[in-house]
Amino acid sequence: MLQHRLLMYLDQVARAGSIRKAAARLHISASAINRQILALEDELGTPLFQRLPRKMVLTAAGEVLIHHVRQTFKELEWAQVKIEELKGLRRGEVTVAMMSGLAANLIPRMAGEFRRANPRVKLILRQLTNGDDIMSAVESGEADLGLGFDFVLPPTLRLLSSAVGRLGAVVAPGHPLADKTSLRISDCIAYPIVIADKSTVIRPYLNDVFAKALVTAHPVIETNSIEVMRHAAMEDQGLTFLTPFDIEFDLRAGRLIYIPVRELGQQTQQLMLIGHDRGTSAIGSVLAETVKAMMTQTA
């Protein structure tokens, strides 16, 4: 508190150009202000003010210090606003734009945890088709946060957190390959494959692996829907390729099994949590922390 008062004294003297005028504004004796400024100058080993007959003017060192003082006040004011938002203002709404696979898996657990801690906040979850739509929603302010894979961010957006997910084979517990601890891509194509179509971020990774392994996939289903891929694996003994993020809920429930594929070991997707470069609301920041923790646990 003493440090804060000293900074305030310096700022007021610099603004008023006079210890006496600053003292009158602050309702404190001029001698008390002068004493503290002299002590600080002695500590720094340099004068902060030129003491002219009618005015006090900042020295070069004083200019440097007063810039820091005023920046500190601005940051403190910003922090106080955010703290007030968090204290009694844990209400309102926060919007997350996300890709489809996350809507059924990672998001429900995150939403439950966030809602238990913030029951007065309305959580709006928007499922969008692709990464460009998600980035546009955050950029325009329609969404506070965006969650998806492999964004190429414009300068107006910033990365809040990321986690790496490795593509692997996904099957139901009753599938012939379910007890395997690892697979080769040639093992996979011997079974009915459900594959992401060319509009998805997954497909280029798979095409690259198929080409390098000199194998040809003959999928029984091609789709841009993570939901279709999951359900085809669960209900139709299909084999699909997804990351743990896409099936997090099903993994915990024992409905699906994730098996690493050797050739896919280097094929990763980056799950990215993004926000606007200008920042987000305090409650949006709280939600972002919840999402970050969930991403770390699942990766």
C-alpha cells in the first residue's frame, strides 16, 4: 500500500508541477510528499525532478519512472475491472464455436464442470462445419472462444491453448482388432473402413499415409461427420481413424477403443483454443481455463 501511495504522489506532483498543489489535491502535507520523493531519489541515486523557482519538472529519469507509474495504474485499473466481473458478475453468457466431433465428446464434460462452478452463466455452444467458420465467428464477436483443429490464424485472433492429438484406428470392443495394442495400416484396410472425406482436415493425413505405405483404401463410408464415423464404428463394426479428442466420451464409457497405428505415429492434429486478439470477458477467460485443463487431461 505504501508503494502505491508513493506512485500516486509522484504522478500528482508531475501533473501539478508542484508538491504544494499535489498535497492539496491528496489532502496530505507537502512535507510528507517531499520526504518520500527525496528518499526515493536517494535510493535511485538520481534526481527525478528539476526544482525550478516556480515549478517542478521531470528529469529524464523522472520521465522514465512516471511512464512506468502510469502504466502500472492502467494495469491495476484493468485488473480491478476484471476482478469485479469475477466477483459478483459471474453471470451473463459465453459462446463457444466448435467442430462437430468435439460437440459430442470433449465439450459435454467441459460444459458440466463449468456449469457446476458457474451456475448463473448461460453457456452457448455452436457447432460449425469447418475451421474457417469458427475463426469468422470469433473474429466477428459472434463467439467468445473457438475450438477446433489446425487453424491458420489471422492477426486478429490469438492462440490461447493447444494440445496434440495423434490419429489412430478406432473400433468397437467387439471388433476383431480390438485387443491389439498397435496396428499397421495394412492391418486396417483388411476390414470395412469408414473414412473422413476430402473436405475434412483428417483426410490429407490419411492420403499421405496410404500413399507412403503403397496401399489403397476402399472405404464403405466416406463422410465429413465425426458423428457418423463414431456410430459406424460402434454399431456397424466399422474401423475409422480419429484422435482421442474426437472420441473422449466414448473412450471413458468403453464404447470405443483407440489403437495406435505405426504409420500414423507422426500424423498429428493440433487441437486449438482461440480467442480474439483484443481479449475476452472475464467469465470467458474462466471458461478458457476450464477448456485448457480438459485439453491437457485428454491429450
